[in-house]
Amino acid sequence: MPIATVFVRSDMEPLDDKSLARLVPAWAAHSGQPAAHMTVNIVDNIVQAGAGFALMAWLDLPDLWPGEAVDALQTGLALALADVFEADIGEVQVITRLVASGHVVEDGAIVRWST
């Protein structure tokens, strides 16, 4: 269930279909995690005030994942975004939120993590 919501600043070039198709495989490669359940949502053309980043991502992960996997997924996402968008890594921010069991609904049912 790694789900990334990526906000792309208005001065960044939007991704074409070919580049967009590279994003999840790049994230998987950089993080060393399987791509099977990764999702990336892109929100284009945002306007920021104050200190900002070219690419800002919210990464939602189940809270049962070990710390090493969380570290790999968040840094892997940052590297993948920098690669695919051809942005400086200093222009990428990832904020990770851990989601508790029972705080997700899929197919109309509450999802509980099994440990």
C-alpha cells in the first residue's frame, strides 16, 4: 500500500506518458521494494507561496512496516522523482505518514493489517 501523492510546482514540465510509466518502476528500483502495490498520484500545476519545493510528496504507508523499509521507500521515492522529473534532489521533499490498521477502506470494507 505505498501511496504517494506528488504535488508538482507550476514551473515544472509535466510528465509525458512515457516518463509517467517510468515513475513506479524507478521508485521500486531506488527503494529495493516491489512495485506491485505502489501507487503514485500526480497533482500538477500547484502554486506555492513562501519557501517551496519543485516536487512535494506525501507518502502513506502502513504502520506495520519496519523502519528500514520506510526509510528505503521514502528516500527511493525522492530519488525516483528527481530522476523522472529531471529535478535537483534538493528540490524534492517527501513527508511520510504512517497509517494505522483499520484506518483504510477498500472495496467498502475496513482494512486491518495482519502481522
